[in-house]
Amino acid sequence: MQFNWEYLIGLASFKDFWTASLLVAWLSVLTWTIGVVTGFFVALARISGPAWMQYIARTYIWLFRSLPLLVLLIFIYNLPQAFPGLRPVLSNPFWAGLIALVVSETAYIAEIHRGGLLSIDKGQHEAAHALGIRAFGKYREIVIPQAFRVSLPTLGNQFITIVKLTSLVSVISLAEILLVGQRLYTRNFLVIETLVAVSVYYVLIVSVFTWLLGILERKMDVTRRITSEQATPERLKVTPIDRSKRKIGEDVVIQLNKVRKAFGEKVVLDDISLNVRSGEVISVIGPSGSGKTTLIRTINALQDIDGGSIRFHDEDWINGEAGYSLSKTFHEDVIHMGMVFQSFNLFPHKTVLENVTMAPLYHKLGSATELREKALGYLEKVGLAAHATKYPHQLSGGQKQRVAIARALAMEPKVILFDEPTSALDPELVGEVLQTIELLADEGMTMIIVTHEMRFATKISDRIVMLEDGKMAANVTADELAKAPKNARIRKFMEQSENHG
């Protein structure tokens, strides 16, 4: 039997096929869009919801990934037989097909979202916490944009799957592309030619939306964006540290009282008590595993405690007695406690300037124009105003850490916590970060610095605290350290560390 090319070409202008193609496109877009939204909430419930919600989410995903879509379509379309009140909606093949597709695809899309959510580094959540950004704002501004970018290629592939699955809706008499083709070839018996036309229309729909999704993917990929530097030169306004001119207040900013923390049988903090006064710079040193990082993370509740308490500006802040609890105003007050992380934890999808302005804008600390000008001022202070329009991946490690410092300063904190701010840097980049911290010390900023840079700790600190095996082995002022005998444990440790470095 000869292939009828004239018939096939004629189908290119067949109105019913174009109407069916628009119907398939609309059905696919609605299914994908609704599925992306509902699938996200199912994924979120499975990852971070309470136990009962996680169970429901897991059950939903298991059930509807197990059921064949064809069975689900027929079941939903015939549901009005048991529940007549649903007839106005479900007797319409389009709405019945849409509901069946959404119910089924949500289960698959939820797993795609779960992969995207799990790919977000823990440090992004911790940075949001340190900036006082609550769950809704965190997911809206930080997590969802990054997770969606990671998931987008797979979500795009799922859209193509949905387009092809719409052919199953013909079983409930929806006049989509395949059903139009079936009606044609049952009349003229030109099966192959008609199915070729059906295939072309499906390929056309998939091609158009693949192109559109590609544009969206490229738009969300910040690594493709071209940025330029401003004319402002990179410089740091650093003057030599003179502790004698720096004023330390009498008021206690942070007070740790017998703080205890254990991981299983390993005690990492054993009754640690420490007072930090206004304007004071304290360096926390000690061997690896001594509890330094755990200590500093307990202060802003990135790590819970098993006992003791922490006060902030003479107010109850964190309590570890009779169960772990935070003050009622914790989320309002945590913005006054800046945090600079070992691994920077900048938001990779935002520019340098957006990283610095995001939290002040979220907390409505001023108008957008005012906060932008202040942010540029802080970037100028750390020598990075010229890089305001760049993204974190375009910066060196030292530059990233200085942006992180500017981000903390933008909240105008009363104290800044530094968690080994130079340990993730190459040796040649350490100096620029330490210079920035020296600048803050010279301006009277209250700081607690976990560090392994012993010369720097000696140079900048008003007091040096040494932890060892979870205990406070030493708590001395800079003058007391200078006068300490050479066989003192803290002196020996610092000298060994300097020699090792």
C-alpha cells in the first residue's frame, strides 16, 4: 500500500488537530504548574514536617506512584456514580483528566523537589537563621530559588512526560490529539499517515516548551551572567591595633553560665562559663575537637545545649535546664548578633550587593534606597564596593569572607561571632580577612573569634580563651598571657601551633 503524502501534508492545516494541540498544551501546562506547587509542599512535608505529616506525604507518594494513570483516570471520571454531587465537575473530561493528572504527577514531582531541597547546603539554612530570617522568608528568598534551579532540568523532563501522558485522557473521550487521529483513521483507514501527523503535533508541542524551559533555565543560571566591576579601587582602611585606646565597657553583652553539651557519650562542652563585655574581643583557641565551634554555635542557637544557660544583654536568651528553650523574643533579637561562617555561606543566586541588603530589607530596617547606600558603604569598608554586582562564584575565598563580614555588619549588630573565618582560605588570602577583622576591632566592635591563627589572636584579642577536651583550660587577658610562664599550657599550645604553621 502506497504512503499518501498528499493526505499527510493536508493534515498540517487540519483545524481539529490544532484545536486538540492547544488543548494538550493547556492541559499539560496546568498539570505541570499545579503539580510543581503542590509537589513542593508534599516534598517539604516529607522532609521537615512533623512525624504525622511526613507519614502522610510518604504514603501519598507511594500510593500514587504505584497506581497506573489509566486506572486513576477511569476511577476519577466514574466517581460521580458513587458521589453524584461531583458530577458537574467530573463529568467534564477535561476537568476529570486534569485532576487525575495532577494527583498522579504531584507524587512524581514531589520527589524531584525533594532532591532539589536536599541539595541545598545546610549552611544556607544556618545563614538564614543567623540573619533572623524565619521559615517562610527563608524558603521564599533562599531555598526555593536555589532548589528550583537544581530541579528545573528534571522538572522540564517531567513536563515532556506529562505532554505524552495526555494521550491517555482519550480513554475518557477528551478530544486530544490521539483521539482526533483515531477518529480520522477509523474513517479513512490511513493509519500510518494519521499517526505520523499525530506524532508531529506532539513533537511540535514538546519542542516549543523545551525551548521555553531552556530560556528559563538559562535565565536562572547565574554562572552565565556577565557582570562588570565599578571604578572604585579595592582597599581596606586598616590602622594598627592599639588595645590601650580601645574602650571596653562594664556591661556584659553575652553571659554563658555552666553551658554543657554532649554528643552521645562524647562531652564537648563541660560547664563552660564566660562573660563577654561590650567592646571586648575574645579569641577562642584550642586543639581540634576541643569544642570551639560548638561553643560559638550555641550562642546563637545553631547548636542546642544540654544544660546551663546563655544571656544576651542581661536578658534570658537560651536555657538548657529542664529542656532546651529559647526566649520569646529570640527571633527579634538574633538580628543584633552577627555571624561569620567558616564556609562563608553566601547566597549563590544573589549578587554581592543583594547578599548584603537581603536581611535588612526583610526586617524593614529602612527604605530600599537607604539600605542600598548603607550596604555599599559596608562593602567599601571591606574593600569590595567594586564587586557589588558580581555573584559569589566570581569572587576569591578572601573576597567571599569579606562579603560575609559586610553582610553581618549590615544588620548593625551589637556583637559578631566568627567561626574560624580563615580556615577555608588559601594562605595568601588569609591576610585580607584578618585585616578586615582588625578594622572592626579598632572601631570597638564586640567580637568572639574562634581561630587557629595564634599570632593574630595575640595581636587583636583583649582576652584569649582556651578549650581542651570540652573544658576551659585557660581564660586570660592579653597582658596575663604575655606574663605567663613558658610552661603554662596555653603558652605551650600557642607556641606549638605557631611553629606548626
